[in-house]
Amino acid sequence: MGLFVGVDVGGTKVLAAEVDATGAVARTARRSTPGRRVDVRLLEAALTEAVEEVAAGREVDGVGLAAAGFVDAAGERVMFAPHLPWRGEEVRRRLTDLWGVPVALDNDANCTARAELRYGAARDARDVLVVTMGTGIGGAVVLGGRVHRGRNGMAGEFGHMQVVPDGRACECGGRGCWEQYSSGNALVRHARARLGHEPTLLEELCSGDPDLLVGPMVTAAAEDGDLVARGAFASVGEWLGVGLANLVAAFDPELVVIGGGVSAAGDRLLEPARTALARSLVGGGHRTVPPVVRARFGPEAGAVGAADLARDSLA
Amino acid sequence: MGLFVGVDVGGTKVLAAEVDATGAVARTARRSTPGRRVDVRLLEAALTEAVEEVAAGREVDGVGLAAAGFVDAAGERVMFAPHLPWRGEEVRRRLTDLWGVPVALDNDANCTARAELRYGAARDARDVLVVTMGTGIGGAVVLGGRVHRGRNGMAGEFGHMQVVPDGRACECGGRGCWEQYSSGNALVRHARARLGHEPTLLEELCSGDPDLLVGPMVTAAAEDGDLVARGAFASVGEWLGVGLANLVAAFDPELVVIGGGVSAAGDRLLEPARTALARSLVGGGHRTVPPVVRARFGPEAGAVGAADLARDSLA
């Protein structure tokens, strides 16, 4: 079947994985991401190390890259990536030359969608919205069983839909972007604002320092019945559903898949989202409302999808 | 080439047109729409009369219907249409039986998109957003050169994206829908609110009665330099661009086409929309911003697209 390696090139770490043709991960290797200001060769060296560790001396048939950034429509260049040094680099060609093996490239959200479509929650579906909730919101549009990339390769940038005019300032320069209300950051912001105002397990989890509060603490506290943490999920989940209603009105998909770190909370996130979606969606009585389900893959989604991309590109 | 008739079945009138294979309209016939509470046979009779008038005794090869309502994904039924008596009716089969000719069916916005794609502003384009601004906002998504209909045949219902939380109440039961801020209704509401507060040509055009104010009066007054009318277009145009930015972030199309009655104002509507789109769109410096152009077809768009649908379905 050949040895295919998928590499998720994230803002903080590189994860390489050997993925077989059933989507199972056989081996993984991790490296820290060298940072956005370094020479691109440092990043390339980290990728090389991770791929070699996974290959362990065997011949590699293809490598797929899932990059946390904008990848052009041709899958050749990383145009811009806020946490990586690539700026318009011809990443696919450079690494093909460097490694002497075929390389395929897409952005991380599209690779996640591919993993879910081929092996996960969207298997056999044709028209699907995939929304990844991590620090921010990423996403992908699947139409006719394929990831729709768009004119610039930038389809699926849902996180920056404006949902509140003159709303919260966003890192993108805009205001009121969806990810300011529904994301890992929004979850933490919501919980942090309650610290010191009402009793909560989060005080202890973050050692009384709001700056130390992170998403998984909110997930854990909600699991233990903490009302502040549950309130944060209720808010973020409801905003998730409101934004989904806009996207469902536009695409009319058969299924919505929610991935990313925040989706680990499962129905605590998804139930308020389903309720808000059903309430907000136009034409409710004359249509089916698509199911909103949790992604199958967690942190390995990007690498699994990237390996699948490589396998497909070279078939 | 055969005789193909497209019929736009709107809330107030029925427009039938003989359309040739170049998209040119040879003959038209009009009837009033009998209203939503009548027996469906009255509506069918009006359609029959209009088609027969256009046919003028010649044999018809196919009829396409553009219905102002929700058409199911199979193109068989009109599920719901606020201004028509059809409620889940098998319109395609009924009219095929009644007329003894092949009939094809889609909603009006999809037919408009088809007309622009085949003969109009989107000729040869592959990924296009078509937004029709009339009383409200309709729309269609073109992907890979084809109209994307979605799971329920309801893709493109852009008008009910929520753009303002707890915003203006909408006929759909929701609040803050896009068409409450950018549509013919929004244009008139904006202008009406200024009547009596500042001097405007609109006073005379509506004979001093705000209830008599309609969209074409605002278009005419803006043309004559009226500041109230121009302010209304500036507001509706800016909101158009803000909503487009959400859709462009999601689909990444190569082109945006604006049709419907309000688009008759041309750049007075489109310039503020282009400015707001460029300002609001995420990743501005790393992508192309799609051109926003006026549709080629006016009130005949639906009938032209419906005739093309019939021609295509029977080819």
C-alpha cells in the first residue's frame, strides 16, 4: 500500500504521522515549530526530522502537508501563515526537491475535512460543512464529496464572518467576527470574566490567576458540574448555532461536523448549537435541519487528512 | 432549435417568455398571479394562458418554471411559497400532465443565476455568487459552472443570514436578517424615515404620503442628485458589501453578480458595496477580492433562466 506520511504544520508544533489506507495512525513524531521570524530552512529542517523519524529508514512514497495558513488554489504555495515563516513560498516544490519524494499541500482545515470525509464523521456524505473550533474558527466546505477550495484556495474562512456590527475587535483587523464569540478563545474569555464574581472550580484550576486559564480547564470544570464553565459552553455553543444557521442557509448541507479542541466537550457544546441552529434557520418547517455532529478525529485530524491527500494525489 | 418557454411565477405577476438558444426573448405574455389563498387550478390556468399566448398556436417543446418559493432538491415540488397557493404540490408532474409537454422547475433565484451564467454577466465563470435584490434578498451559489441546489434545494437563502443580533424583526420570524438592512424594502424604509426631516424630491414623488413611496422613486431621486435618496443607497450598498464579505469568506468565488430591481441603480448601489466588501473581507492582502458586477438581465431573468433550464433538461 506504500508508506504515506501526513504532517500537520501548526503554529506551535509539527506533528508527523504514518497513516495507512484505512486512516489508522501507525507512528507519530513531534517537533516544536521554530516560529514565524526564523529562516524558512529551520522550519524545513524540523519537518525533515519529523518525517525521517516516522519513516525510520523505510522509503517514503509520499508526504502530505497540512499548513496552518493560506494555501493557494493550486496547492503550491503557502501565501501567508500568521505563526509560520512562509510568505508566498513554493512549499510543495521546495520540499519535493529537498526530500526527493512527491509532496502534496493544503491548509489544515481542508485536511481535517478530508480526514472526516474519508474515514470519519462525514464518510459517504456529499455536502458537508466542517467547522474546526480551536483558538479561533477554521472550516471547510465539502460539495459533491470533495473539498471546495475556491478561487484563492480560501473558501471556508468562516471565523471572520461578521456576526456583530461594531462588535469585539478581532486579530484580523475586523470587528465582531464569529470567532470572537465562538471559539476556544471566546470560551476562556467568557469564563475569565466570571472569575472572582462567583464561586467556581476554575479558581483552583488556574491557581487564582486568570491568565493561566486555558480551554481544557473549562472543559474539565464543566464536566464536574461547574456553573461558570457550563455557562461559558452555553454561550459559545449558542453562538456556534447562530453562525451555523447563516452557513446552512447559504449552502444547505446534509451534515455539519464540528472538530478542533473545543469539540472535545461534545454535547455540552453541540446541544446549545443544535437548538440555536434549529431556531435561527430560515424555512424551518419546510426543510430538514442538518445534524450537527462531533468530528471523529482529534489533534491528528490534519495529519490524517494530509496523508490521504498525498495518497490521492499520487494515485 | 425548438420552441422553449420560460415562465417566471412571481408573487404579483406571471411572465412567460419565448427564449431562443442565445438567450434572446422573442415574445412575452403577462398575467396577474391569482393570490395565495385560491385553488391551485386558478394559478395553473393563468400559467396555461400565458404559455398559450406566447406559443400562439405553435407546438411547444418544453416549458421551464421559475417559482418564487422553495423548490425541492429534485425539482419536482414547490414546498412553500409565501405568495403562491402551492404547498408541497408536485408542480412539475401536474403541469407536464396538463400540458402534454416536458416541464422543468426551479426557484426564481436559481433561474436568474442560470440566465447570468449562460448568457449574462457570469458567462464562462465557474464559482459565482448571485444575489438578487428585490423586495428582499434572494440568491444562488454557482460552483464549478453549475447552480448548487443543496440538500433541500434551499442553498442560496442569503437574505436570512443574521447580520445584527436582536436586530430588526423579519417576516421570516427571525431578527436582524440581512434583507432587513439591504433590499428594496430596506431602501424604502431608510428613505421614508427621512421624509419630513429634510428637503427631498421624494416628498413630491410620493405626493407627500410616505406609504406611497416605492423603490423606483428612490432610484429616480438618487439619479437627480437627491441627498436623502443617495443616503439610502449608501446605507443599503454598504450593508450589501458587509454581507457579501461573509459569503465571500465562506465560498471564495471569482465573481459576484447583483441582480433584482434594486440593481437598476448600478454603481450607486455597487460602489459602496465594493468598498465595504474590500474593507470587511478577511485576508485582504493575500487574495483577490472578487469583482462585484451588475446582472445583465432585469425583470426577465427568471423566465430566461427557466427556458434555459427546460432546454437543458430536455437536451
